[in-house]
Amino acid sequence: MEVSKAGDIANFMVPGKLLKGIGGAMDLVSNPDKTKVIAVMEHCTKKGKSKILNKCTLPLTGARTVSTIITELAVFDVDRKNGELRLIDIAEGTTVEEVKAKTDADFIMSENLGRF
């Protein structure tokens, strides 16, 4: 549901909504130094709000666990140690300006920005 620029992930609960259980999400993010956690998600909510934030607003599933974020617009590498995002790729037909407009989190651009 949300990922922060530091790699925090909130993907199991929305306050005030029925919770059926965490499932395997906590297990998957429990050891980020020994695994690579890739968040594959929509870039924005149905209401157009960014899901990639400077700081998650929902309860965290895991702190500093995500290594890569892939959306329909872009691909980001996450520097969990320094809390930084690097834009490494954008979708064909997408502009950097569109990615900036739809991403609440601060990010830097790769010198070798590619296309997927």
C-alpha cells in the first residue's frame, strides 16, 4: 500500500478497516540483509495520491526492508542505509516530470536512466 524512500513498507492494514491477517508479508521482510525485497505496486492510489512517500503513514510491516520499487511508471533502487531513492528506469511514454509529479518521496536520478 505504501513504501517510503528508506525502504519501509506498509502493506497489511488500513486503520479502521477489517483485518484478515498479516499473512506472509512479515516473514518476507524479516531479514532484508539476506533477501531482496521488491515492492511491485501501483504508483498512486485510486484517488491519485502517491504510494511512494518520504515516510509511510500506515502501520509498518517492515522498516528499511525494500530494495527495489517497481510501478507502472518507474523503477527505483532503494538505499536502505541512507534512506534514499534512485530513479533508474521509466516506462515508455512516461516522462521524468510525470514521475516527479506523482511521487511524494524525494529521489535522485540515475546518471544512466534507462527505459523498461
